[in-house]
Amino acid sequence: MINVFRNIRQNLLIDGKTVKYIKYAIGEIVLVVIGILIALSINNWNESRKQAIAEKEFITGVKIDLEQDKAYIKLVIRQAEKKLMAFELLSKKDPALYDTDKKALDSLLHIYFVSERTFYPISGSFESALSGNEINNFKNKKTIATIIKLYNSTYDRLIDNGNISSNRWEYLTKKYSHERRIGTWLEMNPIQFSELLDDLSYHSKELDWYRAMLIESLKDINAIVQEN
């Protein structure tokens, strides 16, 4: 094809048809430009299609991760609520419970001292898009902004508060490791019982705050998961 165009130009020059040559040259340039524009349009369309597919896969992957996060958050919340309920009942009792219903006391303390769970998010889909810098090119800016806020703000605060609660829990389990091991509480005088309640109160306040944050995070998760 290039040889054909070259031959036409040479023939025009040989015949002295300069004006026709110029017109032909301009026409050839226009054809080349149009070809380039068509090629760029096809390439841009193909890139946009790939980006749309990547964005859809990203949001789908994030939603799958968040569904698993929701299930685990609900588990952590249920466990925290059991502990908080046990502490509320314990704080209303007095040392006389040892004499009246030691079995009930042991049962409540057993509920409180069941191993504690802490939430950590599943972030594979989010981290993958972040590391590949794809997330900056996605067009659904509102949803992307909500996802980024969840992972970089809400989840970070959850992890920090979860760690605080875990540190307080570790203090409790070490201090009362003997009672946890034998499964029953040794006899305590009023002062010792009050000290136990103070220790539980110290932990339960942070646990209650952590529970509230987990519940609040479910709203952000549902906003993403339920979006069409």
C-alpha cells in the first residue's frame, strides 16, 4: 500500500502536476490522521472496557470480603454482649453470693472469662486494587470513597480499639489465670470481691466502647454491600 502511494506521488511530480500532488499529499495526511484517530479510539474503548471490568470485579470482591467481615463482627458483638451482661449481673451482687449461690457466681465469671475475640478485616480485594493503583481510575467515585473510608478510617479505629481491649483482657487473664484454669472462684472477702469487680469494670468499659464501634461499622458495611 505504501509503494502504491509512493508511485502515485512520483507520477504526479514527473507529469508536472504540482497542484494535484499537493492536494493528494494533503489527502494522504488526512487519511493517516483519521487512521490514527480510529486506532486511538479503539484503544481507548478497549482500555475503558478493561477498566470497567476491573472496577466491577473490585467492587464484587470487596462485597464478598465485607460479607465475611459482617459475619465475624456479629460474632464478636454477641460474645462481647454476653460478657457485658455477666458483668452487669455480677456488679449488682455482693460477696454474700458466695454463701447463697456460689454456683451462680462461678457461672457468671465463667461467661465473662471465656476467651475474647477481636475483629481484623479481610482486605485482599482492597489491598490488591490499592497496590496496583487501579482504584484511582475507577469511575464510581462515591462508592470508592465509601470503601476507602471504611478500610482506612473505620477499620483502623476498630483495630486500635480492639488492641486496647485485648491488652486489658490480657491483664485480666494473667491476674486470674488460676481461677480460669480450675474453673471455680476461690473464696474472697468483700475487699477482694470489690477488687475483682474493679478489674472487670476497667475491661468492660473498653469492651462496651469497642462493641458500639463494631455496631456502627456495620452501617458502613451495609451501605456498600447493599448498593447496586
